[in-house]
Amino acid sequence: MAEAALPLPAGPIAWATPRRLKAYGLILIGAYLVALVWLVATSHGGIDYAGRPLGTDFSDVWTAGRLALAGHPAQVYDPAIHYAAQQAAFHDPNIPFYGWHYPPMFLLAASLLAFLPYLAAVAAWQGLTLSLYLGVMRGIVPDKGAALVALAFPAVYMNLTHGQNGFLTAALIGGGLLLLDRRPWLAGVLFGLLAYKPQFGVLLPLALLVEGRWKTIAAAGVTVIATAGLTWLLFGQETWRAFFANTQFTRHTVLENGGAGFWKIQSLFAAVRMWGGSIGLAYAVQMAAGASAAVAVVLLWRSPADRRLKAAGLIAAAFLCTPYGFDYDFMALAPAGGFLVSYGLERGLKTSELCTLGLAFAAPILARPAGQWLMLPLGMIAVGLLFVVVMRRGLEARRA
């Protein structure tokens, strides 16, 4: 498809021509590459300049896979044992602790990656999942510049440096919504695989039920049962028991008391806690926001709104519903922006909507310092504004 220009209204935003956006995208990608090369060049034995494993969070995935291959899969949910395994694997007693909080089905991927040396495993994981993400984004926005913008998204750099799984999350949720009409069974499989990070699929069953997507619901259910059953057979029931017991540690230490820093967690719950609110108040605010987002999604998915608006609204609502999401998880927001851009290429977007897209684009790299230094939940502000933009467009279609 020929390169298309997003219709730009007159005014301050008119300077953002497609040619300039392409140039800025290339500048960002170049900066990411320089930073990544510097990070690797200044590392020693897989440990970076700050004493962290390259790919930081991936170290817990790879170590968990090694424990599982050694016949001790349940031990990945014991923080002390898991940390000791990380220290031994990197021959460094001073590396930071990176906790494992995933359901046992993600141990399947971790175990396969653990067959490789650490650096090779990081490269393979990031390369494969990045390719899936870019393929999905190109499908959402069939334009020559789509892959460039998707690659320039700051969350890409954060995902690479953290060794995280955001590319996979974005590919699963974006791909499932993209295929929902054409390949409902395959969409259900993708949604089912998203169970490894269930907080971002919490509203999917509701949206699918509203439209009576029974094939997709069935495929998702079978996928979840199959992957859970396979992990039960491979890793045993003790692993599942250890996972459910470990959720108390995750809830109490990481979420409620901000063990990783409330400024890193992008949720209304974390914002209330960052401002000194009680745990009870934080849960109340989070539940109210989640309930409101769920009602809005029902209204949107029952309306005659464009399919792309429904997809973007559902993804943004997932961030409003979950109390547990980090700044690097903004990778999952990329398909929402893609769906809205695809819609705008046909229908046009207002200046306020383009500014909201710009804020959502920049939020991953700005949210952490804004929270840490200004106590400003910039990430949730960006998500909330994006959700409002989508809902307003959807309600216009409903009224029409």
C-alpha cells in the first residue's frame, strides 16, 4: 500500500508532516541503537555498568527455566531460592533480585530459552517477539511507515533494556483483535495464550460475550485449559500450588507496599499509594475505575462504532482496570495507538486527538521520572485521555 498521510488539522500540530515524523522516528531509533550498543560495550560477563544482568528482568525468566529444567519448577516461586539461583548463574552475589510472578504456563517458554546461554537467550527472545510485534502492527496499519513508527515507540527501547515480554503481549492482544472477524478461532488461541499475563486480558471475555463471539470464546478457553494442563503434567501440581501461594508475596510486597517503587507501576492503585493514600482507598479507587471502564467497554462494543475504535478502547480500558502494570508494559498500548491511527487515516483526527496520541507515544519514557520526581502519574493520565478520545468517537457513532 502506498504511504498515506494522517490528515492534520490546521494549527500548531500542522508542523508534524509525515516526512518530519519519519525523520524523528529515525532519530529515535538511532538513539536507541547507540544506547544499546553502549550498554553492551560497557558490560562485562553479561553484567552491565550498574551491576545488573543485561536484559535485567529477563534474568529471572532464564533462571526460572534453568530451575525447571533441573527438576525444581516449584522453587521459582520461592524468592529466596530463586534469588540464590540468579546469584549463582551470574557468579555475582550483589546483583539485584528480579522476582518471578508469572503463572506456570510461562515456564514453558522459560524452559525452552534456558537451553541457550544467557546472552543468546536474550537475543533470541527479543528478536522473535519483536518480529511478531512489528508484523501485527503492520497488519493494523498497512502503511510503509507503520513499522518505523512502531519501532520508534519508546516502550520498544524500555522493553529491550528490561528484557521484558511486552512485544509478545502486544502481538497477542493486537493480533487477536486484528483477526477477530476473519479468523475467530485463531484470535481465540491468541487471547488464550495471553493468560500468561492475565491482567491485560481481564476485559476480553466481557467484550466477546457482548458480541456473542462464541467461536473465539471457545478457542480461548480450550487454549487456556490446554496450556494449564500441559504445565500440570510437566511441572506438577506443586508448581501451581507454589504459584498461588506466591501471589500473596506479589500482592503484599510489590503492589501494596511498592517494593519496586510506586512510580514504576502505572495504575490508579499505585498513584493513590504514591500520594500517601491507604491500601483500602487505593483498592476502592481502582475498583471504581475498573467498573467504570467495564461499563464503557460494554457500551462501546454494543454500539455501531468502527471495529478499530472498539479494539483501541478495549486495550486502553485494560490499563485502567488492572492495578498491576509497569511502565514497560506500555508496549501493550501500541496496538491501541495503531488502531486509532488506522481509523484516523480514513476519517481524520482532531488536534486534541493527535496531541493525545503524541502524549501516549511519549508516556513510556516519561512516566517513571514524572512519578519519581513530580509524583505525577503521567502514564495513567495518557491512558485515560486516550480512552476518552476513543469513547467520544464511539459515542458519536452511537448517536448517529
